[in-house]
Amino acid sequence: MIRSFYDVIVLGGRLGAWASAALLARRGFRVLLIGQDDLGPTYEVEGESLPRAPFRFLGVHTPIARRLFTELALTQAMRRHTVASDARVQVVTPGHRLDVAGAGDSLGREIEREFPEIRGPIETVFERIRGRNEALDRATEADLVWPPETFFERRAHARAVAPLNAKGPSSGADDPLRDLPDAHPFRLTLHAPTRFSDGMDPDHGSPLRLSRHVSQWLEGGTVVEGGLGTILGMLETSVRSHGGDVRSRDRVDSLLVRRGAVEGVRLAASGEEFGASFVLVGSDVSQLLRLVPDRRPFDELFERMGEPMARYYRYTLNVHVKAEGVPMGMGRDVFFVRDPARALSGANLLHVQAHPVDPSGRRLLCVEALLPRRGVEDVADYLESVRERILEALGELIPFLPQSLLSVDSPHDGRAPYDAVRGEALPSPARWARGSATMETVYGYPLASTLGVCALPVRMPIQRVLLCGSQVVPGLGLEGQLLAAWSAVRIVSRSDKRPAVLRRGLWTKLES
């Protein structure tokens, strides 16, 4: 029996869910956020907090991020947590090393040093990227739903994105790299970072995705003290300060649905039921399917758009080394390609994020790799050997790695942390928070929409259930999660014609 009622219940503990909850609470809605046992961006080994993945806030300068943080009055807080550190982003390929982010004319000097023979075409590439990036900025400045669904949403969207569609999304003239030789190594310099930048299949990229991610990596992104956890913490504070309720440790086991519309949720542990006008889901649609009593409406959606299919899994290896073992010229983020002729996955392409030296003289190298689905799911003992293969590849980037190695751990391969100094395994943390099931999935979408960056709609087949996670605008990474959150909030806000002061006043009178 429903005993408590909320305007909106938000499920999940990821960026899109927290952003949605904070915006709705700020606008006067009665909000409840339920964490769904989300593991969070960090985990602990013997009392030390380690990241589950490298993090740099690439979308911080985008219009949607500015708009969201301005409305939540978090702009100054973001500035206080911004770390003044090495902003360099490096791409290392056989025979080449290029710093692709830095101050002033450093990139021009790097290109002159590494690729002087094609400097003119490279400048043309960057000019095209800047033009597309500015056009996308103008499109995302508008208050739109991404992707559009209704007639009026499509009409407003068509006007906003008209400059980006001028030559057709599939036109060969749309490719910003068209003047570069097909096998030139500079192509790898641009493609390597973008493969880690969003949630869509990196083997089927689009010119707009490439332009957006290259532009953001050229800016260097923003290093936030405490990483993603700090941003989520600020959003949680915003939710609570505007009267929202948070149950981050609880989990919903089913949605309460009647006549095709959601009426509320039921908690797994206690069976307690909460009513709601809207339910926003910040997790993947596969997790939403476990909560609904009838899958048939979703089958119709997937028949029309295609069901997301896993293509890669994000694997993280945290490596502690002696500070003196890290090369002096190594930037904070390094993308290392071992063999351009092989697939850019597994140990052949690594994203290495070097953290600052800690008080004990150690440096943490957070290494990320994209593991192909077939390897993880179909090859026996594949995950058990990934750790050694990545360490072997990392040794080519850091020559004295064996001598400086202190400890190794991954939250994803099911193996215990390893102390390289003593040569023994450490006590394994909570098993429920480790293993292959904790890896983030990179999906392929049979039918991409809206400039090739959108996938699933915000409105789900069950009425008043909205998706605000990474599968709505997966082609724009963190920026896409904020766009999905803003889109869901816009739909909820426009459904309620009451001014925010009346929404707050109504609940104040009922609870007094």
C-alpha cells in the first residue's frame, strides 16, 4: 500500500540521475532519489580509495554544463574544486609522441616537430572541427529535448541543428579528416582519445562525435579534485538543500504500473511502496527491464529502433609505482597505441591517467582499456589474463615499470589486489562490488538518431517513465548525460503548470 507520495522518483546514482534530481528539487518538485545499489566512482583497498575509471570533466565548458551549474548555483563550487595541474594530453604511437593539449601555441609547435609535411591539412582539420563545434554549441544552447519525439520538439530541433545538417550527416564532405592520407599516423592521434570519450560503439563513429571529443580533449578538460565523486557530492548536497530525499543505499525491485502508466515503486528490502507522478531512470534500459511487470511495450520499442547490444567493456587497472619511475615528460592523460595495424582495443590501446605524487612518494596510474565483448563473454580465462597483458603494454610506455612497481589491482577481473613489493596477494575487498559485472558497457545502437549522437528516447513505453542516463545521447559522453537529464527535467517541468512557489507551499501545508 502506498503511504508516501512524491512528484518525481529518480532511480540510480550516476551523473544523469543526480543532475535530474537536483534540477527538479531546485524547481520545487518533491523528489526522492534511490541509489539502486550504485557502486559509485571509487572503491577501497585496505582503507585507500581508488578510482573505478579515469576521469576528466570534458564537458565542463559546454553550454548545457554552464546552464545546469548556473541554475543550481554550483559554478563557484566547481571553480573551488578545480585543480591547477598539468593539463597535457599526450598520444603516443610507434615513432611519434604528440601533446594535444596545452597552453598557447604548444600544439602548433608539436605538429611542426612531428608532422611538418602535413601541417597545412592539419590546420584545415582543426578549422573544420572548430566550426562544427561552434554550431553544436549553438544547438545545445537552446532549451530542447534530446532526441526530439513530438511534432513541436522535432520542429524546434530541426531549426537548431540546421547548420550541422547542411551537407547531410552521411555526406563524405562531412568528414573533417578528409584531406588527410588514409593511413597517416596523425589520424590515430585524433581517434585514440575519442574511443574512450563516450558510450557508443567506437568502431562506428560519426564526424560530429569526432569533432566534439577532439575539441574537448584539445581544451584539456577540467581536473576536479576528488574526481566524479566530488561532482556527485555537490549534486547530492543540492538535492538535500532544496528539500529532496535521498536513499542512496536502497534499491527498487519493481515499478508499480497500472493501465500502462507508472504509479510508483517498491523497495526491494522492505517492500515499502512510494507513489510518484513520474519515475526517472538513470541506469541502462537493461536494468529498467528488470523492474517492469511486462516487457512487451519495450519489445515494440526495440522492434522500431533496435535493442542496444554490448560491444565493449571498460576495464580499469590501478597501478601504484614509485614516483621516480614515471618519465618526467609524461602528461596527466596518455593514450598509448602499440600497433596501428591491430584492432584498437584490449592492451593495444590504453588510456593512462597519472595522478599526482602522494605523501609516501607513490604515483597512481589509472589505466583503462576497452575489452571486446566476444573476448570477455566467449573466451575462457580471458579476464584472468588481462592484468598481465596490460602491465606488459604499460612496460613499453614506462621503461622501468618492473623496478618501480608497488601494487596492482582491478575492480573488474575478480582477482585479489597484489602487493608487488612483498610478492603476495592482499585481502580482497567486498566481492559484491568487484568482478566482471561491475564493468561499464559500451553499446552499439542499430539506429542512431539526431546527428548520429542520440539513441534511445527519453520517454519510455510506460507512461511517465523517463530515461535520463547515458543511453539517451550516448555519442556526447558526459555532455550527453547532462543533455538527457535536462531533457527529462524539461518534460516533467512542462507537465506541471503550477509555479514553483505553489508546489513548495502545497507540501509545506500538508506536512505542517
